[in-house]
Amino acid sequence: MTLRCRLLAVFWFAAPGTAVFAQNLPGSDFPAQSATATVTPGQTPLSTDDGLNLRFADGIVAIAEDKVITVDDVRREIAPYVQQYQREARSQEEFNEKIESLQDSIIQQLIDRVLIIKDFHKDEKRRIPVSFVDSQMADELANRFDGDRSKLLAYLRASGKTMKDYRQDTEDDIIYHYELQQQRKSENVISPVRIEQFYKENKDQFYQEDQVYLRLIELTHANGDTDSQLQFKAENILSRMRSGEKFSDLAKQLSEDSRRSKGGDWGWRKRSDMKPEFAEPVFSLKKGECTAPIITADGCFLLYVEDRRYAGIQPIDQVRTQIEAVLSTQMTNASEEKWLERLRRDGYVKHF
């Protein structure tokens, strides 16, 4: 069974990349540029060899309790990531380092899985309901094998497993994820004192750039209008706004951009989100003010500042929830690591 977590729910069980950079431009849908590396013409493709056969010549990676963890076990887990790592790596050396680091992480997870399941069975009163295992297997059959039992049997033959083995794998997978989930539940209440202390010690993390809550009206050359004609239309809109009409209502009526139906609402935007020809006039405005018409090759724009946030450290009340989440995660991770260290210390593990 895969280590990738699934959400489980029954009886007492609790229910449970690529960096992107954008140069935002009013009047567009803020196209993003992927940071994923690609192979350019003439570039030698990286080898996707995971190196496991060299690291573990006899095919055995580790022994945890009475479970032998093999190269094939590790390879099944890293397989979905190999091509992604190949695309992202800038050199064969970087690819090899990332793959080896992933292998080490997967090996530890496979070992921990065995130790966690053993720890669960120490309490003889704890049992997985038979009906729950049946339900999980039925879901697997439907989702993983398209409801085709012959595909499941073919998979078992290829894996050298019996139906009994498969059932045991399913039960073990349930136990593993349930136990992890239980450990990750934090019952700790983060005190206001800890939140304030974290805020004081990490104020630089809460610096924010100048931001505006932006609405805009875009007028285009689609109807053959010249720049002068677009300028005249924009000045008329400004006149109507000064007479008391809301900018959002005017945007719904007259704007030709993709957010017309939302009253030209582009939400909070930082100075760095926008090109200079828009950022300079917008960030010279106060709340409730609108730019003069801005003419570009794309058309004519009116940018309205519905609200402002000035550069500086955010007040603690604005980031309290964020800090609480960070501290809760830290405490949960520390508790989980302490638990796993105990299991590793008390269990039998041999690395190869």
C-alpha cells in the first residue's frame, strides 16, 4: 500500500511544487510563469536511474522488527517523483542528491510504518473492525482497479501476494494512517503570552509591502476607438463618479475587463505585483481616490483604490491566528518526533 495519506472515517476513526512568479497587470488575468526547469534543445537529458541497486547491492534496504524492507519497496514509493525531480534538477549531480535524500526519507517512513503498526498491536483491546477493512478494500477495488476484480488479481499475481496478504496490507495501512493522525492532533492551547513572545522575536516575518485594494475599469480598442476617444470615455466616467456614482457600479456597466461582473474587483495588490506604469500612479493615491486615465497599448485604464495598507510591520492582532497556527504545528511536530524516537529506540531496526 502507498504511504501517501488518505482520509479515513469510521467509528472512532477521525475523518480526515512548482514555484510560481507573476508580473501582474491590470486588465489581464495575471498570467503566471512556471519556475519548473525544462530541457532545452541540445541539452543532454538527465538520467533517471535512482541508484538504488548500487546503494543496496543485495536488494535489502533495512530490517524493521520481522519485516524486510527491499529495494523494490522503496522504488515503488519514489517512482511517482522521479520524473518531476528530473525536470527540476539543473544537473545530474543535483538530481542524484535529491533522489538520494528522497530515498532516505522513504526508507525511514517504511521503517516507522512497521514500528507504528507494532505499537498499535501492543494493546490487545485495540482492533480494526472487520467491516471497515471490507469497506476500504471495496473502495480500493472501485477506485484503483476500476471495479474490476480481475485487475486486482492480476496486480496480486505480479506482486507475488495472496488475497490474505492484500487484506493484511489494507489493515496495516489503516492502522498506520490512523496512528499518525492521532499523534498529529494537538490538544495544546497556545497561550497569548507565547503568541506575543513569538511576535516580538520574529517581527521581521510580519513585514508587509504597500498594498491597495484595487478596482479597475478597462476600455479597449475593440470597437475601433482611438486613444483620444478612449480618453474622452474615461473622463466621462470620472465625471459620473464625482457626481456620486459608485466606481464598482460603473465598472459593472462599462468596463471591458475580465472582472466586470465583480465591479472590477482585483482584491489586494502589492506594488511588486504591478508594472511601474500602473504602480506609480496607484500608490500615490489615498483610500477612495482614482487615477487619471492611463493610456497603454492595450487600452485605457482607471484604477480605483478602495482601501490602503501601508508598508510596515503588521499589528499583532492581524497575525495572531497565523502565529497560533505556526506554534501549533511546531508543537505537533515536536510531539510526533518524540513519539517516533521512542518507537525507534524500543524497536529492532537494522540498516544495510
